Amino acid sequence: MIQFSDFEKKTKVFFKDKELLKQAFLHRSYINENPSVGLSHNERLEFLGDAVLELIVTDFLYKKYPNYTEGELTALRSALVNAIIISEVASKIGMNDCLLLSKGEAKDVGKARQYILANTYEAYVGAVYLDQGYDVVNKFVKETLLPYTEEIVSKKLWRDAKSLIQEKAQEFEGITPSYKVLHESGPDHDKHFTVGIFFGSNLVGEGKGKSKQEAEQKAAESALKIMNWLD
């Protein structure tokens, strides 16, 4: 039996409407196996939470970085609210233990779980907004997600690494980088890829990820560091 009260103690957010809290963790697949649960799934809450989260992050970045352009702020916001970081935050605060999933979904701990966790974080943000108001949800996001901002800015992760490496490679080497899968492992539902980035036939860097796209981004980041192009 899931103890939502433990999660409330951990987050220090105590819901007036306990059903709303439960709904935030209720995945569509769970209802298919438990039609008598008496609640709808969390997708409407996720829709609301996505908008609330975007406002909180936008307001924070706008005030914190007064000299950044609109384009830079947009890129930084995108880096902060991407599924990888949000799912990491969700996992860290114990959301994984509260998910209401079908038996099949519960077994899948690969990339699909990552997206479920990210969506659940957004649904929870929506639920906190409805139950507790803007100030409480703003405090929750500031404590859980916004601390990642410093790392993203210091490592320049808000800039798209693949676009940047292409720009730098053409400027300094007169070449367009290419990517190649060097290794893949794991079952279909939990693949892991190692991708190499090449300048011509020269392997410049490598990256690992749960999708080819993620591994390519990591490879591009690696090459930027190796070439000392992170100005």
C-alpha cells in the first residue's frame, strides 16, 4: 500500500484534498486494471502543471539573469524543464515509490519510466497549485528543480551541444561532424547506446545514453570539452 503521507512529510506539502494528491500519481495504465479506483488519471493535472512550471521557471530566470537575451533564456528554460532533469528530480524526492501503474508499466524501468516520472512531477505541480496555491508550488519548484540551474549555466548545458559543435567544427576545422553508434546493449525496453562523434574519419569524443539522440548530445558535449570550444 502506497503511503502518500510519507511523501507529504518528505516534501513538507500537506494536501487538504488527499484525493487530488493521489490523482497526481495515477497513470492511465493503472485505471485499465483498476477501473473501480474512482479517480481519473493525471493527464489533466499534467497539462496544468506544465503551464505553472513554465511560469515559475520563466519568472525565476528572467529575474536571475537580467543580461540574457530572449533566445538565451528560452534555451536555458528548455534545458531546465527537459524530461531527463525533471525525472531525475522526481526520482530524488521519492516519486517513484508513489506511482500508481499497471503491472506491465511497473516492470518497465527504462526510458518509459523516465517520461512517466517527468509527467508525474508536472501533474504534482498542478495538484499543489490547485490545493495550496501559487506561493507553495513556487517554493516546491525552487527547492527541487531550480538548484539545477547553476550546473546548467556553469557547464553551458543550456546551449544545444550538437548545434554548437557543428558551428565550431565548420569554423575551425572546415568540416561537418558525423555520428556513429559504437555499441548498444540491453533489451528493447531498456537500450543503452554509445555513440562516437567523428571529424572525417577521426573519432573525437564519445557519449552514452538511453537513446541515440541522448548519446549524440553527450558525445557532442564531450567533443566540445576535448576541443576546448566551451568558450
